[in-house]
Amino acid sequence: MIKVFLSIVTKELLDFLRSWGLVVLVLYSFTLDVYIAGGGMQIEPRNVSVGYVDYTGGGISQKILSHLHEPEFLTPKMFLSQRELSKAIFNKEIMVGIIFDQEFEKNYRNKKEATIDVLLDATAASQSFTTLSYLQNIVLNFSKLNIPIDIDIHKLFNPNSDEHSFMALSELLSVITMLSILLPAIVFVREKEEGTWDIMLLMPINPKITILAKSFSQVIIIVAGVMITVGLVLFNGFNLPMNGSFLAFLLLTFFYAFTSAGIGLFIASVSKSMMQTAQLSMLIMMPLIFLSGAWTPVYAMHPILEKLSLLSPLRYYIEGCESIFFRGTDFVDLWHYFAGVLILGSILYWYGFRKIGKLF
Amino acid sequence: MANLNVNSVTVIYKGNRIGIKDASFKAEEGEIVGFIGADGTGKSSLMHAISGIIKFKGEISFGKYVYHSPKEAEKVKKYIGFMPQGLGLILYDRLTVEEHLDFFANVRNIKMDKNFKTYKQKLLHMAGLSRFTEREAEHLSGGMRQKLSLICTLIHRPRLLLLDEPTTGVDPLSRLELWEILDNIRKEEGTIIIVSTAYMQEASKMDRLLLFDDNRIMASGTSKQLTDSVRNYVYKKTPCKDTDCLELHNVTYSLKPLNSEHKDPTLEDIFFINALKNRKKLTEISVSKRERRLEIPPIVMEAKGLTKKFGDFVADDKIDMELKRNEILGLFGANGAGKTTFIKMLLGLYPIDEGELTLLSQPIRSGRDRRKLKSKIGYVSQHFALYKNMSVRENLIYFASIHQIPASEALRRIERYGKELGFSDYLDAMPKDLPLGINQRFSIAAAIIHEPVVLFLDEPTSGIDVIARHQFWQLLKLLKEQWGISILITTHYMSEAEYCDRVVLLKEGKKIADDTVENFYKKHPEASNFEEIFLEYYREAN
Ligand SMILES: Nc1ncnc2c1ncn2[C@@H]1O[C@H](COP(=O)(O)OP(=O)(O)OP(=O)(O)O)[C@@H](O)[C@H]1O
Ligand SMILES: [Mg+2]
């Protein structure tokens, strides 16, 4: 029986490795996707044309403008009135317009709220919004230090590692959820689509073994992917701290992958094509992620949703992982996260298992 | 006048694989041109080129349009109807029969007027689908899907009709009706029809035949001209040991004159003589004894009143059937008669609604009863489905390991089957790169790797060329002799009834005849072949 189990696992892994489309998707999700989500890759502005109107008579305003230099920005161009500047933006001569009003310098010196008006050409969305964040950072530094400054802004703008590693981790957990639902579902639906389903049914094997082996093979892929992300992207790219036990994290991931695999099995049992599988996965995944607190913190939810979120296995997984990485909680103190994942996981997996088992 | 002129067309695929080389021919308005030839000799490639969906070298003109590339062909596409090879590839599983016709009419911008409605009814009738207009495509039988694709292709009354093996898996009665329709279309509308086929009786109905071999057009002419060209090589069965000779079960071919009586040549003979001329030795098929001895009961399968319903529709109606040890039983019947459904009930792929089933002396009541028997049963489905991402060898290793055959033994068996069934050269190829005939033998190898006692084969010979089919039956015969295996097989080649020990005829879900082939002939002394007998049953019951 063990041998049969292993041959099915081997076959599925082989099948996976040869479906290069799937391999690319999985590799992308576990590396670049997490990296980008964590802000590791920014779209750097290049040669952004800046225009300004300065009603203050120079000083701080010029200091700020001096930080907009090549290669990111062209030398800022002066305009005499706001009208002219708007026109230039409209004609696409200028992408970002900055207006220093008469009160600006005064307010700034008096430590009052000093405001700069910024006009953006929003059609070049990414460039202009990144420029905006540059500007915000520049201005932020001015207001913090309150002295004529000469610091390398670009360094200051570097990712604040804590916040970014947090974002990358959340993205990873979502990726795990998506793939561990999708992959096991695909394994079964592919058999339906390619017409090998009947052959599978006619194998002289206990269907339970088939289902278990097939889902196990996909869990292996997920766990391998997670190791890649954590080792390559999170530790190297974002200096994610590892305050707890890596083993605990792997174990929790393993159980969680089975939990989502249960959902995958359910999806596979009701869908006939890849298209349906993809749609259904999205449909089920969204509330799951939403309720988990990955997007809105749980404490900020409506009380009913907050209660409901207890039903999302992802919630326990996320909180468990955060505890492991950031807080370094001891293995024994993680028990309620494990319990949450295990209890919900057993129910979901059992249900999916039954559902798909009925087709055998 | 819209004539077709194909001028030295060459198709080359990735990796310098030649599809078709230097093909030239002309066709006039209203002409039916047949493409015949073994699998993989370039018939489909040429059709794809003419229909303007793949790149080619050379020139094609249709009427006043001349084209050298798919792009230039855009302007003729509205006159072309092309039906690719394969069971219902152009269909959408979730659309009903009626929705399909309307969909294809909409795509082609056809006015839904009275004319259209009459034509639609006529097509539906021809395809035998009038009763099933509300049925979704995924619930149609294999042959019904094929016929639906065909009438979808005809719906816009193309001026140039390209049909790639349209009658694969289509029953004899429908084939006759199809030919009537094609004949009408070309007479009424002057359509040029190009058809490839593996049924040689059909080929003889065409105005002109192009014989493909080695990815070229080797010969062209009427069916009579082609058969006459080989007349001298065809003899009544005589022993002959020469290398220039080939001896089959009722005929002998020889390139050198033999001192024996000639036989009237048929189109099928051309294929064997071609192989002989090209010194392409037919792979010698052999089967050695079972590796494990087995006790087999005298009755392998016994069905009593098996019934299957889909909603109100009764697909199989109280069918009794018996399969004996060491017997080849042919299951014949028109499309949708319930053959596949019956086999699927035997296999447990569909639950049995009524009736009793006994397999290998074991009454089947639950999934558990079946599980024990699965290792004694082999099955090849209507679509030869195997795992695409694994090579032939890997597929077979996988099947063997699932059947718990030790690895060393499995490898040895795979080598042996490769040699005996003649696919050794393809062991490391991927299933999609195999010629159909090889694919089918390899599917059989997968189905017998565990040395089963009984084999269920659903249209294993559909779409396969004459020689491959001949070799396939040789294989079945050997399996029967060497292993004492029992085989239940469905087919739409009526001539294959001759290879069966017994034949069961199904019609609209009911069994209408069950006898040995000899007895069938005895009861119908006027019939000269099994097709006539079959048609008689179907007509007389109407
Ligand atoms: N799942 C289903 N739901 C509804 N009807 C079905 C279903 N499966 C098959 N049928 C119908 O049952 C009938 C018998 O189908 P079956 O596939 O057994 O025919 P067949 O004899 O194998 O035909 P062919 O020679 O074309 O393969 C057909 O009318 C078909 O449309
Ligand atoms: Mg069928």
C-alpha cells in the first residue's frame, strides 16, 4: 500500500514539474509576487518633468526642490502662475506641478501646518504617484529635523524593513492559501478534463489512498515553495526576523496546507473544468482571506464579522505565523493556533475528502 | 466557376517535421475528392493548409482568390467549412444540440428565416438528432458528437467543404445518410467537397481519390483505376514464404507472379501492397503466455436485465448478455444505441439502475465487490486517454506499480510488450507525438499490463488506418489464444464482425439480436457482407 501511495505521489510530482505553466505560476507566486508585495521592487521614477510656482520667494522651497534631481527628475522648471502650470500639465509638458503658496515658509518657520499643493498627471499613474511618495518623504524629513538639511534622501527612502517584511509575510500567507486550494483541485480536475478520470476510477486501489496521495503530493509542493520564499525572499530580501522555531512554522504550514486542500477537494468535486475551478477558488478564497484579518485587522471589524472570523482557518494561521516570526512565542504557547488550524482543518479536509470520495 | 487549385503545397512543422510535401491537385465545382492513406501521411496537414489555418509553401487558389498564407486566406474563409479530426472537437459541452446550430449560424451571420429552419431540420434529421435537440453536448454519445460537429460545419452552406475523417465513429446507417446529404449539397450548390476517410467502402463513392503515402500524394484516380493498378498483386490465400509476399487471413499479396488464382482487389489491398513495395515490414505482432496461471470461470460476465436511465430517457433497457471464457464478443449498434453506457455499467463507471450483474462468478452489489475484481479487468475507452505529461514508458510503469507489479518484473514486461506489439521505438515518446495506431496499441498495453482476464474495448479501432487495424485484430486474436482472455468490443467497422465469435446488436437501448457470425449469415443468405445484415436489422425494425 505504501508503495502504491508513493507511486501516485511520484506521478503527481512528475506531472506537476512537466506542466511548465503551473510551475511558472507557483514559482512566481512564491518569489516575485511576495517580493513585490513587500515593496522590494519599486517602480523608480525616471526623468520626471517637474514644474513649480513659488510665491514664497525662495528659501525652504528651493531647498526642497534641490532634492529633485537626476536621474529621477529633470531640473524643476519655474512657472509664474498656477494657471500656466496647469496648462503645461494639461499639455503633458509637465508631469508634476508643485505650488508653494505665500504662507508656506511662514507657517513652516512658525512650526504650524505648512502645506504644499501638488498637481499630478494621473494618467501616468505609477510614475506620478511614486513621485508623490518621494515628495512626501522629502517633506517629512524637513518637518522632522527642522534644520537646513543635507541628507541623502534616497537612503532615507529605503524600505523600512519591519513594515515591509510584515507585508511580504501577509502576502506569502495569502499565496499559500490560494495555491493550496488551487493545486489539489487542479490535480483532480485535470483528470476530468483529460479523460483519465475513468482510468483512475478503475485502478484497483482504495479510493482513500488515491485521494490522500494526490493531496499529499500537492502539500509537498506548497511546503517546498514556502521554504523557498522564507529562505530566499523573506530572510534575504526583507530581513524578516525569526524569533521563534522554524519547525513550528513548517508544521503549522503543513497542517494549514491540508486544511485548504480540503477546500480544494470540495471545489474539484463540483467543477468540471479548470475555468470553473479557478472561478470557484476565487469565490471561496476571498471571504476566507477577508475574514482572516489579512486586510483589515480583526479588532477593527464589525462585531459579527469579528465572530465569523473565528471560522477562518487563515486567521489562526496568520496569527500563529506572526507570533512565531515576530514575537518568538514558544512552541507550547502556540497551542491555540495549532488547535484552531487543526480543528477547522480536520473538518474541512474531512468534508472535501467525503465530497470527492463520492465520485469514486 | 469556383474551382480549387492546389499548387505544390508543402507544410513543414517545428523541428523540420514534414507534414505534406509538394502536393498539387485540382478540383472542380461539385466534385468530391477523397483523401486516403495511412495515419500520419499528411492528409490532415493538407486540409489545414487549404482551409488557411496553418502556414504553408506553395499556392492555393479558390475561384478568383489566390492565397499563400493564412493571412491571405482570410478572405476565402467565409466560403470554407472545415471540420477537424477528432470526436466533436468544435463542440461546447454545455450547449445543447439546438443551441449549437444557432450559435454557428450566428457566428456566420446567417438569417434565421424559414429557409434556415427547414435546412436545420433536414440536417438534424440526417444526423438522427431531431429527438435530442434539448440535450447538452456532453451527454451525447461519441458518434452523436461527431454528427453534430458535422452539421455545424454544414450550417452556412460552404462552397468548399473540408471534412477530416468525418465518419469516424459514425454508424453505417448514418454514414449512408451523410453521403446522401453530401451528394445533394454538391449537386444543388456545386460545393467542392474534400473528405478523408478510413472506411474504404466509402472511398469508392467519391469522384476521385488521392492516395497519400510518405507525406506525398502518391497516386490519384477513381477507385477503379486505383484498384486496377494493384490487380496483379492480389491473390486468393496461398502459402507464400518469400519476402516479396504477405499473407493475411483471407488474401495473399505478392510482388512476384504466383502460380495461383487472383482475387478481386479492394482499396484496402492498396495499402498492404504499398507497404510491401516500400519494404516497410509490418511489425510482427506476438504474445507470449501469461506469466501467472489463472483459473477462469466458464462464464466471465453475466448481465440480467441491466437498465440505465438518464432522467426519463432509457439508454439501456433490460439487457441480458453473457460473455464466455475465451470469447470475443462484438457489441454493435447505431450511435446512441447504448453501447458505451452498457460497458460503463459493467465497469461501475455508471451506477446500475436495474438488473443483476455477475463478474467472474461474483455478484456485484457494491463498490467493494468490484474493487477485488479491478485487477482482473482491462479497459480501453473511446478516447484512449493516457497521462499526457508522461512518456509511454512512464505511463506503463505507473500503471504497473498501481497494480502492484514489482518494478523489475514491470520493466521486463514493458520491454516485452514494446517488442511484441511493435512500439519499442516509441517507448520514450510522449503520447501526443504518437501516430494514432501506435497510441492505440500502447493503450492496449496499458490495459493488459496486469494480465487481466477480461477486456472491455470501446471503439478501439475508430480512426485508425487499415494496416494498424489489421494488426490490432491480430493482437486480439493472439491474446485470446495465448491467454484465454475474453473480450467485449464495440466497433462501427462492420467488416470487423468477421473477427468476432459472437455479435450482439443493440438498438435504441434494446438488444435485438445475439448470435454467432455464421448464424447471422445463415439467417440472411442474401447478404454478401455484415454491413448488409446490420442495415437489414435496423431497417426491418422501423
Ligand atoms: N450522462 C448522460 N445524460 C443523458 N444522456 C446520456 C448520458 N450519457 C449518455 N446519454 C445518452 O444515452 C444514449 C446512449 O449513449 P451511448 O454513449 O451509450 O451510445 P453508444 O452506443 O456508445 O453510441 P456511439 O456509437 O455513438 O458511441 C445516447 O442517446 C446518449 O445521448
Ligand atoms: Mg460509444
